Amino acid sequence: MQMVKNIVIIIVVVWFGLVAFMPKKALYYRLEEELAKQDIKLNEKLIDESLFSLRIEDVNVYVKGINIASIREINLFTLLFYSHLSIDEVNLDSSLGMLAKDIGRSDIFHSISSPTNLVVDVNSSIAKVDGLVDLAQRKVRLDIENSPNIKMIRPMLKKDEKGWYYETNF
Amino acid sequence: MKQIFKPQMIKYMWMVLLTALIIKAIWFVIALVFLPTSSIEHIEEQGGKPLYYRVKLSPNKAPPPPVTKKPTVVTGGDIKDIKLLAIYNASDMTIVTVEFGGKTRVLSKGDKVKGFALQSATKDWAIFSKQRKTYKITLAKSKNSDKMITPVTKVATPKTKSTKPEGEIVDGGKLKIIDKSLIEHFASNLNEVNKNIGIRTIKGADGKIGFGISFIRRGSPFAKLGVRRGDIIKSVNGQKIDSYNAAFGVYKNIANITNLSMVIERNKEEMELEYEVN
């Protein structure tokens, strides 16, 4: 019994130490470095690191030097076994001719109960989108709520019994 | 002496602190060795700028063109035969120039041509009326005059935004004049640009990027710009086009410029093309 108690305490302390002492800001800089190799750069005004989360404010996204989007806030909350990434107010550059210029809020969830899947929930100016990213099969499926605004993107969509959806591989 | 903490509790505390310390130390080493300490910032490049600014030295209000007060009345004929060539619209005066039957006429408000009386005009179109019917004639920009005439019931009804480009490029010898509405149309429709002109990227040995023209749609406004397939765009208004950002910066600001100077490379020779935006 004593042995079990010791193991539990060590697991809890290790988990807490891993999450709380994680150099989140430095890991974000590493992510920036990796993205920069793909010609994607992120300029942010504020990076705020806390015990379980990392908050980045006023992010400008540059692809090949072109400012394609601005994001008001990105918030990553992680307990390692459960993570939640929320992206608030994405404004895409209108001159790019993109269909959805404003994306209100996007949420991406990851849970250890389904380690190879990411759950996506997006509220865009065109429609509400729910989806699943299968990391093992490298597949994305986004179910798009039927609304008159999706007329413009219908050629890119498929339809099944659940309704309109977008599917791609990466 | 009575102990405040049980020895077992102290042992646990030491274990917790030591584990936390070890984890902190591991993270510290990882951050020190493998992780960067500063952010990568993108430095914005300066976009394309106009080479010169137009300064009006004349008084603010240009004198109105000579007006024939005598009403011109020509009866009979079809509205389709009338072509609207020019509009002068001031707060107190509206004058238009029309062409019909190979002749041009200057009309002021109330004047009639072929029985069609000039009612009002905006910068793009004029309203004529005949026998209680109103007709809108768009300023001549297209060769197809039939499409310029729209019977309307309400004078104030604005025309819906067309997806087809409006405006023309006038060849004035060395200097070409581009209609501003044409620029505005393409500035807000990137897909339209891609349909009419193909731009391919060329990577130089120095890592710099060049932009070459891969195709130009025949009959499109781009075909009248004087550029050809195979040309490489070197600079626009003094701004070197050697990165995606520079090219996109020019595209984003194109609707705000009043003059355009473009240096292109054709058959390994550089040449300059000049345009005025009106």
C-alpha cells in the first residue's frame, strides 16, 4: 500500500512539474522557428506564460512575407492529458479574395482518450464548422452547417447523410 | 520533545521537492540547449509608392466648359444610337457630351437629343427621359454600346456592382492612361487578375525572387498594358519586385496610386513602361 502511495505521489508531482515548469514561451519560439522554415512568420504583441497556459495577443501572420491574417488572441491551455487551443477573432486579408474574411472563434481540443484525433470547432462568417483531424490517417473532415453563405464554397464540398462536408489529406 | 511533522511526512516533502527540482532542472537544460530564447519577427518592407505627386497649381474650381444656352432639339431615333462621351457635373451645372450619327453634341440639363431630354448625371452615367420613360446611359467605356443603355424607373437607383471590368486603357503614345475604375476592379478581385494574367515566380541564384508573365488573356485589359508573355517585372514605381511581400504590397496599394512606372526585362533588355491613372 505504501509503495502504491509513493508511486501515485511521484506521478502527480512529475505531471505537475512537467506542466508547470514547461518553458512554454521557449517552445512557442521553437514553433515560430519551424514555421519560419515554411516561410510563415508570426508577429505578436504579447506572450503571457502562466502555470497551465500560454496566451498570445495581437498576432500577425505572414506567409512568404505577406500579411495574410491577424489574430486577436491565441490561448493554449494544457494539462498534457487534455489540451485546448482557442483562437479568437481571425481577420483574413480581404485582398486575397478569400471567402471567409472573419473567423470569430476557433477551438481545437485534444484529449488522451483519443490521442490521434483533434476536435475542431470553428465559427466563421460563412458558416459554423465542426470537424475532426485524424493525425494517424493524416485526414481532415470538416462538417459545415448548411447556410445560404456556403453557396460560394459548395464546389469544394461533398455531401453525405450528415450534410455538407470538406475533406482533405495532409 | 513533540515533533511537529511526522518523519514520514517530511520524507514525502523531500521527495516532492526533489522530484520537482529534477524536473525543473531537466526543463532548464532542454530550454538552454534545444530551445530558442527569442522570437522571430517579420520586418515589414516598404510597399510601392507613387513616383511623384500631382499638384494642382490652377484655382480649385476649373472654369466650366463653354455652354450653348440654346437648347438643342433633335427629334426621332433610338436611345441606342446615343453614345455618352463625357460628363461635367458641378453643383449648379450638368453638361454632357453625346455622340449620335457620327456627330457630337454638348447638352445641358433639359436639352434634348432625338427627343430624349437630359435629366441628370453622375460621374458614370446620365439620365434621359422621353414620353415619361427614363433611360440611363453609361459613360462610353465599352465598344458594345447596347450594353450601356438601361431603362430605369427610378432615377436614384444605383447600378449594381458589375463583375465585368469597367473602364479602358487609352494608348497615349509613350504614356498609357488607365481608367481608375479598372484598377479598382482588379484591386478587389484577385481571381479576376489570375484569370487574365499569369504570373510565375523565378528564383535567382542569389535567392531573390523575380516575377515573370506566363500568359496574358487575349482581349483583356492586361493585353493593352504593353506587357508580353515572357516579360519579367523588375520594379514598380521604384519598388524592386524581388519578394512576395514587395509584389503583394504593390497589389494592395495599386488602387491608391495615380501614376505607375514599371520596369520590365524583355529579351535581356530593360525597358520602362509608364502609365497614368485617371
